[in-house]
Amino acid sequence: MSKLASAKRIIVKIGSALLVDQKTGAIKASWLDSLVDDVTDLKIGGADVILVSSGAIALGRRTLGLPKGKLKLDQSQAAAAVGQIALAQAWSEALRTRNIVAAQVLVTLQDTEERRRYLNARATLTTLLAQGAVPVINENDTVATSEIRYGDNDRLAARVASMMSGDVLVLLSDIDGLYSAPPNQKGATFISELREITPEVEAMAGKPISGVGSGGMITKIEAGKIALSAGCNMVIASGHEMHPLKRITVGARCTWFLAEASAMQSRKRWIAGTLQPVGKLIVDDGAKGALIKGKSLLPAGVKFVEGNFSRGDTVSVVLSDGIEFARGLVAYDATDAKRIAGLKSADIQKLLGNDVRDVIIHRDDLVMVGGERN
Ligand code: GLU
């Protein structure tokens, strides 16, 4: 089975040039329909699908009567405000004909970079996927200012793939993959697979070639770095033809970037290796036993809480001997963690109202250290 057909969680980035007709400024409806057919097939096959769709600026600029050529920041933000409505509507209608619910999610750079907002964004997306919906993500172009903007959806899609532990990130592009030199240059060869982004690979990335969209190969290589370090495979494929995802599954030419470790392994490595714990949860033996079995840490198993941390910070998990045996990203800040230590879910709800999470560290955010394994 192809790597795409066997993936459990797939993120697909659709560039403006594919979705919006450059001459008329309208959505290419039949192409969109063919893509949605492919998305439906992947979902029937059991995969979660998240779409990252560009096109708001390309759609809105004409409606607003803005000039051709490069827009100023405020102009593109105004265009995005208009175009995003049409974009979301097009996705929503196309998915609805296949009985799939679309969910619009507009994010800014901070939503994927700041730990607390990252956890919130992830929780929302996880709930949408669990309910069978297809999130349609774009940058919140109207509020993002230039310094805090992604500006391109290639990197945004890679961040989403990393945040959601995706198996495959598909970048549908106006080109079928990576070439050793600009494809129109003599001697340029096609690269069908790579496992590492070396300086040579970076040197292969040329300048943007399409008129709309802000991507180009450089941002795709940047996306590749983010995806690979998160353990997510990435594929660059042409979106010019109908059924662009099906084409990948049946072996159309494309460039695969293959990750060494799985998404979960990379995530655990990141938690174990790079993050400095800023607090401690002292737990009972029962909780330790559950964590060894791969379960999440529940507030009921926590005896004491030490330190001053925010939601999403890294904390150590210890028994009363104080020796760290696990560490993870904590779902409550220190004040609330202290209030709910030792309590069962029902009591926590009484104390905190609706803003309650069942676990204090989710198992995906937890890694055993110092000889313990989960
Ligand atoms: N967020 C922009 C839009 O929807 C597109 C960014 C990009 O071209 O990657 O128009």
C-alpha cells in the first residue's frame, strides 16, 4: 500500500494557484470536487484529514477591485477578509455533498508556537477529528502583522502536521516535486525521494514560479525540515490534474521526504531531550504503575505539586523519593494543579466548572525517563 493510503492522519496543503483561476479569480469548482472525492476516500479508509487551504487573498483581491501585482500588507489583509468567506463556503459546500462537516480554523503564528495556545489549538482540532469533521485551516491573515506572520501556508501546514502528530503532509503544488536545478534548466533531474535536508538539497530550491501564492520551493524545503523533525513524512506533488491525492496513491511522480522516526517517537524525544522541567508532580505508586503501562496521568494520582508553571510547561513526575521517572507537558497551571491534586473528575468539575480536562498529563505528552519505559 502507498505511504499515503496507509497513513492514519494526513495534512493536505492546497496552494492558491491550484484553487483559484488566475484569469477569472473564481474557485476552480470541478477540481475542488475531485480533491474532495479523494479526501472522502481517505476518510473512508480510516484516516483523519486536515486541509490547509490558501486562496483567501487571491479570491478577495478581485472582489475588492485591488490592483494586479504585489499587494501592500494592508491590502492583502483586506483581500483575505473578503476572500476567506468565499473560501470557507466553497470547502463547506463541497464537503457537505459527501456528508462531511467542514470546520474553519484560522490560526496565527503564536497559536502554533506558544505552548498554551498550542495545546488549545490541538485540543480543538482533536475534537473536530474525533467527530469526523474536516478542519480547513488558513492563517488568520487579517489580524497577523508582518513580523508575526507565517505569510506562506507551506510552513503553517508543517507546523499543523507537527502539532497534530501527522503521518503524512501533502503539499499540493504547481510543480510535481523537487528538481536538482530549476526544471527548465538543462540537466535538471527529478528527485523522487530524500531522507535528509542537506545544504545541497536547500541549494536545489529555486525561486517561486507561480503568479499567485507566496510559496515556492524555498518554503517547501523549510516545511520539510519542520515535518521531518516531527517524524512526519512529506510529499510534494502536482495539484494541476484532477484527483491529485488519488494520483499520489497510485504512484504519480512526486517527491517524498521520508522521516526517520515516527511522529510519536519524535515528539517523545523532544519532550525528553529539549525541554527543561519547571515544576514537579509528586505521585503515588498506583499512578506510576499506570504510567508505565502507557496511561495518562490523572489528577487523582497526584499527591503534591511543586513549582510555578503554566499550562503546557514541562514538569517532572516523581514518587516521594523525588527521583524523576517521567516528564511531560502539563495540562493545568500550577495554581489549578495544586487545587485538583488527589481529586476525582467529578469533584474537579465542581471546583473548576467547565474548563476541566480529565488528565493532568496526557499520555501523548508524557515520556518515561531514567530507565523507565512506556
Ligand atoms: N493565507 C494566504 C491566503 O489564503 C495564502 C498564503 C500562501 O500563499 O501560502 O491567501
